[in-house]
Amino acid sequence: MSDEATVEPQGEKPIPPRPGRGAQAARLAEILRVDHAGELGAVHIYRGQRAVMGAAAGRGRIAGQLAEMEAQEAVHLARFDRLLTERRVRPTALAPLWRLAGFALGAGTALLGEKAAHACTEAVETVIEGHYAGQIAELSERDPDLAAELSRFRDEELAHRDLAVEEGAREAPAHGLLSAVIGAGCRAAIKLSEKL
């Protein structure tokens, strides 16, 4: 590992490189575990939103958008499933909680309306983009193939965020509060999933 500090996004303090034998493998395990957890949560957020929007009259267009985004997240999740197996990394012990919390967040924001559902996507994908950016910077020299995959996933997450903004995410009632709460929840889930 290089002597440079690892940069975390969102103004968080850099994580200094860990010394000692096995430190790189331990850090890579954290990265894979948290990314797997994040994609798992994202799939369930979109499922929750689709459960509400798909059942509502006149919501076919947004239900279709949500299905497309869920499908992309499912591809990401499948890739992380394979990476966990290949690299012998255990998934987070919190996976059942993230399934439930993701579905509840998705369904709850969808019940507030289309713009709130889009605000949820914007908030989640904003945090995830910053999270991926930090990992890409950290891995670019050490594991360039994985960094390239994460870059592709990050670009797809940005496309989800941009679509949400185009669809009126920032017009949601209490957008600032909703975004702040969802963003804080995402950052807490990231920290927990790395370790547990």
C-alpha cells in the first residue's frame, strides 16, 4: 500500500493506510462488503418504489424508469456477489436489515409521491457517487481492474441521480430535509457495513 492517505468523499477525514501484514486484504474486504451491501440496499429501494408506483394508476412511466434502474443495480449486485465469492469475503451481517430498510425507504418515499421518490434516488446516488469516487482513488494503482469496474458503476449511479433531478427531485416537499436524512442514513449504513 502506498504511504499516501486514503481519501474519503464528502469531506470526511482521510483514512490512513493500515500497517502490517494483511492490511490491504482487510481493506479490500471492507470495500467489497460495503459495496455489496449498498447495491443490495439499492435493489430493495427500487423494489419498494416499484411496489407503490406499479400499483398506482397513471404511474406506468415512472414504474418503467424504476424497473430499469433496479435492473442496473441488480447487475451491480450480481457482480459483487461474484467478487465476494472469488475473493473469499463475507457479506455484511446486516444484509437482512438493509433489505428491509431499503424496501421501506423506497416504499415510504414513493407513498409521498413521484418527486419524493426521485428525491430519494438523488440523495442516495449522491452519497454513493462520492463513496465510489473515494474507493476509485484508493484502488486506482493497487487494483486498476476493480477501480475501472467501480468507475463504470459510479457512472451508472450518476445517470440515476441525473434522471431523478430531471424528473423533479428537487421539487419534492421538504427536499432539503429529506435529502439530509437519507444522506445521513446512507453514510451511517456505509460505516456499519464496512465493519459488520
